[in-house]
Amino acid sequence: MGRSEVGSGSWLRVHPTLLCTGGQHDQHQFHHRSTRSIPHFTSRLLWWQMIPSAAQTALLSSVFPYCRSRSCMGLCEVWRGERGMMWKFVYALALLASVSVQAVWAKDGQVKESKGHVSVVVVGGTGDLAKKYLWQGFFQLYADQVSSGHSFSFYGGALSEAKKGKPALFEILKGLACPQGVSQDRCAVLKEQFLKLAEYRKLKTLEDYKVLSEAMAQQLTQEGLSEAGRLFYLSVPAFAYADIADKINNSCRPPQGAWLRVVLEKPFGHDFDSAQVLATQLEKSLKDEEMYRIDHYLGKQVVSQILPFRKENRMFLEPIWNKHHIERIEIVLKETLDAKGRTQFYDQYGVIRDVLQNHLTEVLTLLTMRVPENLTSSEEILRNKLAIFSSLQQLVRSSAVIGQYQAYNTEVQEELNKTKDHISITPTFAGVVLNVDNAQFDSVPIFLISGKMLDERVGYARILFKNEVVCVQSLDSVHCKPRQIVFYFGHGDLKYPAILVSKNLIKPAIVAEDWKEVTEHKDIRLFGLALSDYHVQTPMVQKEAYALLISRIFHGRKDNFISAENLLASWAFWTPLLNALAHEFPRLYPGGTANGNMLDIQVLGREVSFISEAVVLIPQDAGMGGGAGADESFQVMQGKFRSSDMVSAWAEELINRLAVDLQAAAEEAVREGGHFHLALSGGSSPLALFQRLAMHHYSFPWRHTHVWMVDERCVPLTEPGSNFRALHDHLLQHVRLPYFNTHPMPVQLNHRLCVEEDKGPLVYEKDITRLVNGSSFHFVLLGVGYDGHTASLFRDTPLKAHGDRLVALTESPVKPHQRMSLTFAAINRAQRVGVLVTGKGKHELITQLSRVKDDPQKWPITGIRPTTGKLIWYIDYDALLG
């Protein structure tokens, strides 16, 4: 019958092996002789006498098949021969009554069959995370599931030999606390049995994993158990994941019919590329459904109830959960601690990778995703989450501010053995503002803020609603108070997790059966309101996040975990910002309450900044080009380059100047002719200009501007590689340009790309001739490649074949090879042509161009010679000076 459960009526449900409290094992295998006297024996003996005789008979008879098992040998010896010990057996049965578990006696009087055996392996089982959270979580799982029909084995694995590892694991397990709601008597029984079921294993080599797997199989055979599944929790550094996953795949897979679940802790990569590499490595060994990438924030009780709260209150929330009613959203995690003890990890990752990219982003998706029709469908939840990432506007440098507490650099020097002149620019604080580009949330700023050494420890997500009411006499009127919903994760002044809804908004339904409404309020204020001004609900019993997530893993629920698709989408969203901030010096702050308003932030247009100025000293030898005083030595410089006008400055100032010149040209053209025709190039060079125009030039005459393309890749316009797609994402969608004034190149006609028979270049040329006076653009903006090409006019392009044509198909030496481009004839007709060149990587090119003669066949950029217009070079100091 195996480790099945027995009972009668509603009297008892228990594994027969739970009767076995004796044995001859040492403490490192966590087995102890348990024949000591125990209080309340009389009452438990009375309990035994109250059990129906059928249940007594079934329970006693079920023990004998287990006399061969290691955990029942001591009891069976007592049963078989020791005179006067029969009462101890009866007492053991009575003791099990304190477990207070339910019966599984079937209606026909038969004992319910076991659901199978589950083996749990914690790799890194003696580490900090396992000590603080994991073993407590698995003890909670055992307490919840001991009477469910499953039997368990627990293995703590680490690199140490057993002589060192066994005592370490035993000390951890001895310190386990009783789960809330479990009586002391029941907890004592559960804890003793949990220790019996746990053992240490050295897990280092493939052979170690094979030995573990053999031991699992041997136990199942000896005790006649069927296998339900195996759960491996990898509490180890991420660099070890692929190797361990390979070992599990090669040696520890369960037999067919049993499940395998492997749990992975963050970080899941350092950026998009590394995350993709890790995902590829893991998928060689594990299926995606076998992997549970854990973000413990999804196990927080309040976070796990965001979707249920939205669905339960859908009738009230749907009409106001949108841009017309929401003023802003704040998702905040503040810490008072420093990075000591984690410096080696933290200095590689920083606050954005450590908190924003995962914890806060997950909360963001729960607040902005479409509420699933079926909250029990993991697939629907993950699919709706993924859809949000495609709607997020791309982050740029001006989307964030960063800071670093003053003592951090010293801590890095000390803990990482760095020299005194070592400078770390890893941020310990970040404030990021992002936007969801869809009809529901467009223009609603969403603040993601986190940092160390702040004034309090607290986490929350706050949805602040617009208030259109004007109170003429009493500003204290309930109608004029903030209207908000706060998902309060815990800590802070409130001290406990809760959902707060201001009383002037809605009266929410209780989110779950195990939650309650708080009616007695502390005398505190939160987010501008007294606590009594909120409807407050909180869990009846507070549970640790890891315990909740471990339970979800056991039950195979994946909606609280990160899929490979969602993980890569998140990294794709955050990586450009991380790259943009890679060499930025963070604002220093003292830490704690002394920070004052130094870290307060504001949004102006689409740019986020600190509200107060601060002096930031940058060491002269910090390794940044030009040194600290470079910006002071050079502002904007004008001169000549290749006999044409040149404007030069540091990159940011140069972009500012180009944007001003563009607006001046546009205003002049509109005054004179009513329209401004602007042709823009692809590539990365103009992206900063697009963002500058979108965020700062609100008076630009967009309604009278026509935007044309200088060149285009032969790919669908909706693909990321399209120049028009980049123009749309970084500029067009942010400005009020009439739809009919956008002119993408017709690279896709008749459901095919750049086929000469479709005459795409001729179609575009006719549009230019029809709309642009004299086919002369007012302004053409070009870039220049490392090989000297411009637009999509490359070396060895048959330029003579273009003749007087304005548009032509060309070939690029790199993929995608097919391009469509304006010709020299079209570009040189323009009234103004600007050539933008930025970055140290272009310095050698600029040096060569300063020396060569006009040779468009070898250096296509030298073919730019406006017939009657003006050529201006915009070159930043990095490209000009190196």
C-alpha cells in the first residue's frame, strides 16, 4: 500500500510511517529515539479509545508492511518484543491526533491510495537564502501537505563534504519556526518528522547527482512508493545554472509519468544578450514548463492579489482604470540598509538590475495588463503580461535619474580589495519614468523608484486618480482629498501588508476569503490621508513570500513565475537604458533622513530630473573622456570642414544646436511657403535628435511639416530593423504630425519587398515631384558610416546609372542587403543638408575625410555637394578630436 493514508470517518489521516518515532540513527540524519514521556498522554489515550474499531484495526494493520523501512524499524522492534512498551505505540497513535488532519477514509470503507512520493532537493541548501527562507518555506509546504496523500523526502545539497555539511544543515532545520496557525503540539510532531525526512548530500560532480538519483529510486523501491515528482531548487549563483541543469537532465530525471520542476533564482542575466545566452543554455537541458524562474515579489500577499482585486472590483474599476482618470502611478521599494555583504554582486548589477528590471516591472505589468478572464489560467496571465511589453515606450537616457549613497565607494574598495583611487559609478538609487503606449494608459506617467540607504523600509504601488472637484470653502472636505488605491506590500508606518482604497473613490469588495477588513485604525497618515480615510483590507494570516511560491511550484502553477518570453521581453526593454547610463556618474547622497529632498524627482515633458541642483564632484582621473572640466572648456564651436560650415560641441550640446537649427529652418519655410519638407536618415545617429525634438520643441510647426525618408531597408515597416519604424517610435508617435504628412518609402508593394517590377522608387519619386516644390527638400539630414557611405549609397554603387533619378534601389554590403535610397541628384537639390557625425569611433573617418579629395565612388559622402543649397557638418568633439 506504500505510504498511503489511513483513517475512519473524520478521525485520522496519516502516513503509517508517521507512527514511527524510534530508530537507531545519528543526529546528522535527523532521526532520534522518541520514547521520552510526553504531556497530555491521558487525554490522547482517551482520544484513541474514541476512534471506531474499524479505524483502529486498519491503522494498526497498516503498520506491519513498513517494518522494513528505515523510519519504522524502531517502532516495529518495540511492537514485536519489548514487554510493557505496547502503551508507547498506543501513545504514538494518540500523539498523531494532535496533527489534527482530516480523514481520507473512502465512502466504501477503503483506505485512500497515496498520491505519490515527492523528492525535494535544495541545491545550495546550507546557504543564506536557504537558511533564511527556503527551508522555512518547505517546512510550511510539508505542514500543509502532510495529510494530502503525498509522501516526501528532503535533501539539502551543497559542495561541502558530509562531515561539514550535515551539521550545518541540522542546525538550520533545528531553528525552523512553527507556521502561523499551527499549534505547538502539532508543530512539534511535524518538525520532528520533517527532520527525519531530511538529509544532507554532497552535490558537486555528475557522479554525486547520479548517487542521489539512485538513492531516491532505492527508497521508492524499498518502501513500495510510486513517484509523483522531483523538485530541485537552485539556490546558487546564476553562472552555475546551466551546469547543474545539465547534471539534473543527465542523471536525475524521474521516470515517465512523474514531473520535474527546477526552480531558478534571479539574476537571470545581466542584460538582454546574457539573458538570451542563459535561456539558450538552459533549454538544452530543461523544457520551459519544467523551469520556475522565481521573483519573490510575486509571492508577496498583496502583489499576488492585484489581479484578483482588479477582477473582483471590475464593475467599479474598469470605467476609471485609464488615462482619463489616472493622474500617475508610483511603484516604490525603499530600503534603509546598505549593500554591505552583497557588494560583489551589487557592484556588477546595481539597483536597476537588482530591483527595477524584475520586482517593480512585474508589479507594473500586473497593474497595466488586461485582466484575464480566467485567473487560474497561467497561460492567459503570462500572455497578457507579455502584451504589455510591446506597448511600453522605449526608455532613453532622459527617462531616468540615478544616485549613489556616499559611503558606497568606500565599501566597494574595502570589500572588493580595490585601491583608494578606484571609483565605482554603480547606482544605488534610481528613479525611472515610463509610459505605456496604448489607448488605455497613453500619457500616464509611471514612476519606478528604488534605492538603498533611504529614510524608511517600505514597498507599495500607488494609483493616484485625478480629482476634478474644486472645494470652495473647505479644503478638508472628503471630496477634495486625494483619490487613490495603494497596494501596500508591507513595513513602513503601517507595518503590515494591506490594500488601501480612499473612501472618496469606491467601497471595494474583500479580495479573498482569507482576507479581512480592518476597522480599528492607527493614528497615522499615509499618502496625504489619515488611515481612517481609507477602506483597509489585509490578510488574516501573514505569510512569507517564499512559502507561497513554494506552494505554487508544488501545485504546478506558473502564473507567479517568469517565462522565458517574458524575461527576454523585460531585458529587451531595460537594456537600452542600462547601456545609456553605463558611464553616467550618479548623484551622491548621504543616506537616511539626511537625504532631505536631494532625491525628489520631477517630469518635464518626457524628461525626468531631480528637482534640486546638487554639486557632484567627478575625479579628474575617473576615466571619462575629456576630464571633469571638458564641458567648461568647450561649448559650441563653429568652423570649416571640407570647405563647408561646421558646428562642433560635446554630443548633447551638438544635438541641442541641430534641433534649434532644424526648428529655425522649419519656421522660415512655413513663413515663406506654408510647408516644411524634411528628409531624415536611418541609423542610430539621429535617435538622440528625434528624442530632443519630441521632448523639448513643443512649438515646432509639425502641422505644416512633411517628413520623408532618405533611405530604407527592404524589410516590412513594422519590423524593428525598419528606419521608418525607428522614426515612428522615437519621434512621430510623440508629435502632432498629420497622418497625410508622413511619407515612408514604398519598399513593400504587392506583398513583396523591393522588386524592380513593382517600381517602388518611381512611386516615391512621383510623390516627391508632386508635393515638393522643384523636388527641393528644405532640409536633408544625413549620417555617415564608418566606410564613408551616406544614405544607402555605398562604395561601388553604380552612381552613373542613377542619372537624374531621385530614388533608386541599392545594395548594402551588410544585411539586409537590399535598400531604397534618395540619390545624389535628390539630395544635392536640397536647400540645406546637414551631416551628423558623433562618437569616438568616427574620429579616424573624420581624419581621413579631412584629407581626401572628392571621390564619391570610394567615399560616397564626398558626393554631397548641394547645387544651390548649403552643407553643414555637425561633428561632436569625440569624433572631431578623438
